[in-house]
Amino acid sequence: MKWTLQKTLYRTAHAVTKPLLNLVKVPVPELLSGPGSVAQLPELISNNGLQHVLLVTDAGITSLGLANGLLQALEKAGISCTVFDGVKPNPTIENIESGVQVYQSNRCDGIIAFGGGSPMDCAKMIGARVSNPGKSVMKMRGAFKISKSLPPLFAVPTTAGTGSECTIAAVVSDPQAQEKFAVTSLKIVPPYAVLDPELMLGLPPHITASTGMDALTHAIEAYIGGFGTSFTDDYAEKAVKIILEDLETVYLDGSDLERRNNLAQASYFAGLAFTRALIGYVHAIAHNLGGMYGVPHGLANAIVLPHILDFSRADCEHKLARLAVIGGLGDTSEPTADLSMRFIEKIRDMNRNMDIPTTVAPLLEKDISQLAQRALKEGNPDYPVPTLMNQQQCEVLLRKLLPSVENTAG
């Protein structure tokens, strides 16, 4: 009886939230896109009257020299640039505060976020702290707690996955509590974004795979949830179609510039969708696997996604069937049940073909109860999932991810 009442309360919250969410006008970045488009960024920065920008990235990108062309172009344009490459794979509060110090000590007047989701999130939060100096990162936790606009922010993704260049969210890790939390605000949507597939040509196959599955998860969760609109559905469908057609090919041949460009667009489309229609339990579980064990976010999403779709399938069968048709897996003359199951099997096939594991290596039985509790605290009632999940159901699902369990699904 208690769970029945909770479900009623959660669905009531969703019914109240949806019309309010539709009133929120999320900004759309000014976009530079296509091969070589990053070369246009210095002119855009100069046109904003900036003189000294902070480039936020990670040590891996620095070691690869991926930003060297941009740094040279900035210098040629007379724009000073300080590089902060201390971003960790899951950016922490300490990361953010270090970046704030570098920004202030060099008297920067703008920020370039250069890299995957971690540099993006870190750059957003550095900007938020700079413009709201009286508010700590912890006080920004949750929704719409950032009052003042950020310094000019230019997002340059080097992976096709997070869609962070167009979203209202940043995810921060708290190592002491071994958890992640989200900061959401219209203020942290980057006003400018650059989608240059040439920056993605050197990505290792496993990064291509996990980031691509991250984008696919964004699109699917936005699509099957209860807050979708014609706008978000359209972009989610476009993203799913591209990823199903191109991701495995790029995994095998990372030099395919045209398909790299397609995947960059798909990641952006998925970002436009989920930042308005929200996400679901895949992300709630993945965030907490990342917070507790440091599991890379895209990898966690890829592993969890088919399990959540199995769990939810009966309540979103028609939507999964529609995605199957869009992805070229069948046609509308076939039963929706068959199409929906075929779509989930396609995701399992993609994971298998790209060497994504079926289990989470560091997951421990003793942590499952706490992980489930944290995931459901994040997901209920905030995420408009097609099928609501309780503690027991979440624990059953998590046990399927234990490394000692032989997962033979599919």
C-alpha cells in the first residue's frame, strides 16, 4: 500500500511539473559547426570584446596537443589565453575552486570549455563561481540557484556524447561523500558552441563507443519519459537514427570525418532533447556508479541502458517501436512488442560489438542497497520515467550488474 501511495504522489508531481517545465525557455547556443570550425572561434571571442580567456581542459587533451591549433590562432588574433588543465575525469569541488583561482589571478574575462563532459561541467561551474562569488558550489546544488550570469562561455566538445554544450546541467563529484550531484540553471547554458569533428578524429575506439552510447541514452530517456514535446521528440529521433547508423562504423574507423560530424550533431541534438525533457533511471544509476566507484559516465550508461529498457518496456512499448522503425530495424506493419524488443536487442548488440562489458567491475554486493537508495533519491520524483521503480526492484537490477553474475541476456 505504501508503494502504491508513493507512486500516486510521484505521478502527481510529474503532472504538476510538466506544464511548468514547458514554460521554461532554455537558451540555444550560437553554433559554429563542421570540419575546421574551431578556427572561427578566435574571431567570435574577439567580437565579444574579450582580451584574456581561460581554457578549461584536462591533462590528457594537453598531452595530445589537441588544443594547440586553437591556442596558436588565439595568439595570432591577439587574445591572451591561460590553460587550466587540472580537470579530473569526474570534476570535483576542489577542481572547480582551483580553476576559479587561476581565472581570477590571471584576470580572465571569458572561458573556453575544451574537451569532454568533465571539462564542460568544470568550466560551467568555474564561471558560476566567478560570477556568484558569495555562493559555494554546494549552495548551487539542485535547480535554479545561480542568480547572476556567467562570464562569456564558449563550449568546444572533443567527444560526441555529453551534449553539455547545450544543456542546463553540470555534474559535480564529492569524493568525501562518494557521490555526484547536479547543478541545473539556465545561466550555465553556453551562449556559444563549436562542433568540429576534426577534434574528434583521434579519439580511441573505447571512448568513441562510451560517449556515443551516452548520447544515445540521452536521446532515449528524453523520448520515453513523460515530459517530451514535439521539439524534444524530433531531436531525440534524429539523434537515435544517426547513432544507430554511424556509431559502430566510427568505432571501427575513427578517421571517417563525415560520420564523426554526424555523431557530433547527434550528441548536440540529444542534448537539446534531454535538457528540456529530462532523463531517467539509467542516469540516476550511472551517476551513482560514477560517484561511488569512478565508473566513466558513458560506460555506466551503456551498461545500464538495456536493463532499464527491459524494466520499462511494457509502459513505453510504442515509443521504443517507433525508434526501432526510425533506426531501420523494422517497419510499422510489425507488432509493437516485437519492434520494441528488437530495439533493446540492437542496443545489446551495439554494446557487444564495441566491447562494452555487461557488468560493472568494481560493484560490490554490500554497496547495492546504498546505491539503490541514492539512485532512487535522485530519480524519484524528479525524473518522468515511464515505469516507476522502488528500492527492491532497483536492487534486483543492480545485482544483474555484479561482476560475478554471468549476464547472458541477449
